[in-house]
Amino acid sequence: HIKEKVNRIYGIDVPVVYPGVDQFWYESPSNEELEEVKRKYSLKEEYVISYGRLYDHKRVDVSISACIKAKTHLYVIGDGPDLGYLKKIAKGHDYIHFLGHINDSELRAMISMSKAFIFPALEDFGYVTVEAQAQGIPAFVLNKGGSIEIVKEGITGAFFKTEDELVNLISKKTWTMY
């Protein structure tokens, strides 16, 4: 994605060097960590997850709307300037849960127990998508940008272009790595 952008803007053909993700995200949380997180956050049996900074360009509102329509529990983790707006659009919907910022160990445990990671943002890369896949869950990502370089459709996740396509992915409930 960025290689094409650099070539288009500057006329330079550059090599792609993907950034690394800390080994921590590939390690499995302990049973104690899992049980503590389940208890602390009263986690539902089946849920999907969205996490990161809450800015409008991250399009978390799409995740919220899709999960409301699919009647699927969504845990939104993170904070940022859009938190108030996102809570407003989720108001009255029992499927949407906001946890704010949590530490990395708790986040890793929550990811590992979730059924899928939702990422509707157009990003250059998307560390959070790699972190989610490192925990063995599928990533449902926008079919644009850097996400299409790090998700293997039908293997580590699935792509969507519209909110309706995302609703269909979530509704299938076939949330395992392929």
C-alpha cells in the first residue's frame, strides 16, 4: 500500500520492510490470566473485539453498528477523542461494551478468548491486526490499505468493503482461524 503511494507521489520504487511485532503478542496467556480477565470484565461467552485509539478515521462506529445488527457482543478497548460519540451511538444496546484502556497482559488475554478482531480502518499497516492474528483469532478487515497485505483471506481472516458485508461475516459465527 505505502510502496504504491510512494511510487505514485515521488516516482520512486522502494522496497517494502514490514515492522516487527513484539514476541509478547505471540505468547499464550496463562490460565490464571484468562480467568482473572473473565472475572474482572464479566466477559460474555462469545464476543468480538476492537481495540486501539478511538479516532474517527479508525471507524469503530462501523464495528459498533455491525455488531448491533448482528446481535453480537463487541468489546471496544481503548480511549481517544471519539469515545463520547461512540458511547452515544451504542447507548441502549446491550451488545456493546466499552472497557477503556487496559494493560497489555489483559488485552492479550481478551484477544485470545475473542472470536474475531474487527478492523474497519484504512491504515498503512495495522499493528493491532498482527497482534490479534498472533493470538490465533481471525481478523475481519477493510479490503483496502495495509490490511490486505497482512491478512490472508480464508486463512487468517476475511475482508469486507461495506458494513453489510461485515455484518454477514460476524453473523456467520464461523470464527476460527481457517
